Amino acid sequence: MATDKPVVVATATGCFEVATTIYPFSSWEVPWIHTAFENAPATISGVESAYKVLRRKGLLDQEIKFVAFGGDGATYDIGLQSLSGAIERGHDFLYVCLNNEAYMNTGIQRSGATERGASTTTCPAGTCIPGKREFPKDLTKIIIAHDPPYAAQASPHNWKDLVTKSGKGFDIQGPAFINVISPCPRGWRHDGSLTIAIAKLAVETCVWPLYEFENGTWRLTGESLRIAEGSREKKPVLEWMRSQGRFRHLLNGEHTALVEEIQQSVDANWERLVKLCRL
Amino acid sequence: MGRPLAINGDAAIALAWKQVNPDVVAAYPITPQTIMVEAFSDYVADGQVDTEYICAESEHSAMSICIGASAAGARVATATASAGLALMWEMLYIAASMRTPIVMAIANRTLSGPINIHCDHSDTMGARDSGWVQLYGENVQEAYDNTIMAFRIAENMKVRLPVMTCIDGFIITHALERLETLDDQVVEDFIGLYQATRPLLDIGNPTTYGPIALPDYFYEIKYQQAVAMGSVAAVTKEVMADYAKVSGRRYKLVEGYRTEDADHVVVAMGSTSGTLRHVVDRMRERGSKVGSVKIRLFRPFPSEELAAILKGKKGVAVMDRALSPGTGGALYSDVLQSIHDIPDAPKVTNYIYGLGGRDVMPEQLEGVFEEVMAGNGERINFMGVRI
């Protein structure tokens, strides 16, 4: 939907790769490559470089688009350097981070994208420590600090916004990045039927604002734009936390200060983003 | 023939790359390989190659880029050393398993620690089991020749495996020597056009590269790599024979020097092989029946060729410029298994030497010969270490 051009896909190690390519079968009807966990941006850099040189030599005349997918472990943590390098070098590709806020393929371990207070198998909610102690890093802003031609945050519930952003990412010359919140029923502890509703709640609470950074201009989109304009209510973070089992331990009344601290952090980040988008 | 040049080993490899004109080179600088990437950058900046040259942000990414480019259908080269090769380690196995015929130059340098930038073979010995073909060059001429031959070996349809061409860091990378070059056209004709198989960029025939293979298929894929490695010796001999026709330089997988009538032989790889020939000549003048062996192809290991040379010898010493703490060197193990089935196999001892760039003096190698002739060396010896 986002592009009519042929695509070549690279995927980092993760559920997406494991579930779609169990040898000798493949779900992919387009050229697809996986090499390792931390290097999908470097791998697609190589494919795109081969494309450029073979086109230059007249050995290939077709226009091809390149897209790489990685989870938050592959993107926020182990593959951050690879992504930073590929963006700095200016390869023409779209990178999509499917952010489910932990290492879900290996069994729900904490990542740099895991939210403060969330319980995972490596930052479990215990009798002394109530889940993850640190706030997640703001990867989208780290990517924007590279000044790429396009970067965005998106959510699957607003599919039109997601498709529009993906289309821009494909069409624009140079590296493009889209960070997509991706609820994981197994890791977030919610019913699978609520996946899209919970993604929507992430946006409505401003935990995951929808915005884009296009050729130097910041712009809110979708529900986030309407919240900033005042035509839509900004929901309390508590509502989002209540929707998932990974925050259950924070809701027994013992951790109201922590919940309040998380709300304040979401508010502060949101206000900063609104200011950036008004500049 | 092109004109002879005075050039160092790194620049000779960069010159070979220039003549090969690979589609993609992705690399990261590391001493003592740096001159290769710098010299090649000059060729790129001056428009003397068509190559898409990627300055990667790490060796891990450099190798990942090479794999992506090779899978896409490009002819690919890179270079590294030491810690850089160690950082590539994960990707080396993937390159070999994906059957990407990447050619990589290695400026052999030790692995930290302590940190040390000088020569030994611990870097490539660590990559021994990664599924890459390994060729070792003794001097600047071999650095150049091995690089050109490596493309033909890697890209042969019976092989389709990545190849490392190794030279001793500083000793060869930075030493100015006389180099006989080939004309550009001769190199172009020798390596031929690269024919990719099932390239990723063939949109009409989509291919899945790097799927997950579970216990029901993984083993068979590894076996196919072993089969491909099984073809390397014969293919390399063919390539060397063809190379002799265009260069006049005739190479072998394993080269014996004055071994025919020798009783005692010392085996080595890399630059030490030249020093050994000098020592053999000196000792021959004094009447000692000694010889030396140079291993050019280390993976796959040319066991049959080596056994043919060592058959009937009284004593053999194996020089290992790397250490596997707790046992000897990797070359020692390979020599032992190569001669195991020879009747009356010679006694073989192991000498660890030259670690971290420690100088190798002719007198020390004479000492090794003396011990082999006297039959009084330990099973594993540490040449020149201060205890």
C-alpha cells in the first residue's frame, strides 16, 4: 500500500524472521535477507550499495526500494550503532522499528525501550523493586539528531497515518526511519483481541505520540495533533497501565508516587514535543 | 607485464583491488591494514575504479555490508586485522554459510591483551573454523598474487566460499619490496566477469537469504560447506596453474624448500618462511641435511600434499605464530593429523614464536633445527621467551 515499486526486505533476528522463514519454507514473495540480530541496517546498506553500483554500470535498470525491519532490542540496543552508521552514510532505505518494548522473541527480557515500572523477566516486579527502574530512551529523537530526511512515530491502530508515513519513507531520497509501537499480548499481558485498542491508548495517553520529522520540520499527526489542538481529550497514563498485566503490580495503591512520576514524565515529554512541532 | 614497483604489502593489495575493480568495498581502518583502505580511497577519489566504497562504522558492519552486497549480486572485497577480525567473528560464519564469495585481506596482528599492534597469527587462527578459505602470503609479491587468485577461487562454482588472504602485519604490510605487476587487462581477463547466482536484486525470482534452519536441516547445510571446502584444493591448483601462464610465477598449496633429501624439516606460514629458506641455505653449507616447508593454503588444510613432503623425514618442527593456551598451535595439530597415517611418521615438535611481533632471528631458527636434529625439543616449545 505504501509503495508500488518492487522492494527488497532485510530483517533483524526476531519473531518476524523466525516465524516467516523456517527452512525450507519462506513466507516472503519478495527478495528477503536476514544475516544477524544487530545489523539489519548494515545488511540493507550492502544490498543498496550493490544496487547503486550495478545501476551505475548499466547491469540493472529497475527501480527498487529497500526496507529493513527490527524490533526494539535490535534497534534501541544491540543494533543502534549499525542504524546510526547507515543513516549517517545516507543510504536510500526505510527502517521500521517494531517496538514492543522488550526482547519478546527470547522471552520478555528488558530492553532500552521498556517503560519504567514495567515487569519483564529480567526486571521483574519483586518485593523490593517494582519492575524496571529506568525510563526508556527516546530513540526517535536520537535518530532525528542525525538529521535524516524523514523520521516518524506511528501506531498500527491509525493505519492510514502509518501507511502515509511509510509511503513518505519509501519515496524520500535517503534514509527514513519509522518507530511503530507494537503491543505484544504475551509480553504486555493482555488479551490478543485488545492489541489495536492498546496501541490506540498509547497514543491517546501521549505515551506514544504520533509525529513526523520531514526535511527539518516537526509535525504532530493523527490523534496527537488533535490532542495538541484541544479537540481531543488527553487520557491519564493510568488508563493505559490498567490495560496491561505488566503494570499490574503498580496498581495496588502502594506505588501511587511512581505512577505519578511516570505521568509527569509523559507530560513533560509531550509538552516538549508540542513545542518542537510548533516551531 | 606491467612495470615493477617498489611498494609495501598493503599498497600492493590495494593495487590488486584497483585492477579487480570490485563492485563494492566496505571496510573500517585498523592498524596495520590501514594503508589498504587509504590507498584504495585514493583510487576511488580519483575515479580509477567504479567501486561503491563504503566506510563502515565498525568491522561488524563492514562484514554485514559485504554480505548484503554479495547476496545482492555484487563482487565484494574488504580488509581487516586483529580486533577487527574478532569483531567480525559472528558474521564470518554467516558469510561462509550464505556462500558469499567475499575476498578479504588480513594484515595479521595479534589479539589484545595486552593491547599490541604487531604481528602474529592469533587473529586468523581464531577464524580458522569459520568456513573461510585461508591463504597466507610470504611477501609483497604473494600479497598481490594471492589477492588476484582469491577472486577466482572464491567465485568458482564448485567453491562459492569467502576467502581470506593473509599477510604478516608490519613485516609485510609496511615493508617496501619489489613487486612485479600484471597489466590491468590481464587481471580483468584472468578474473573474468562475476556471475552472481540467485542474486537478491533479481526481483523476478525472489530469493530468501538467511532463513532459520532448525535441527532437521542445519546439519545438511554445514555438510554442503564441507563439500565445497573439499573442492578448494583442486580449484586452487587450477587457478595457480592459470596464474603461472599469465604471470610466470608458479605457486603450490604447500611448498617444500630443499626437502627432497632433507632429514629434518621446519614448517611455517607467512614471512618466517623466507627467513627459514635463508637458514636452510646456511645450514646446508655446513653439511646439515635440512629443509623447510611453507604452507600457503591453510584452510582447507592440504594434508596429502604435506604428507608427501614429510614422508620419510626423521624429525619435523612446526612453527606456530599463535598460541592456544593449554595446548600448542593450530598448525601443529594440522601437521600431526596430516602425517598420522604415514608409516614411520617423523617425530613432530611444536615451536610457539613471534607473539605480539617479537622479532624472529635466523640464529633462533638455527637453534630450532639443532634441537630437531638432536631430537631433544619438548613437545611444545616457546622460542625466545624470557622465563
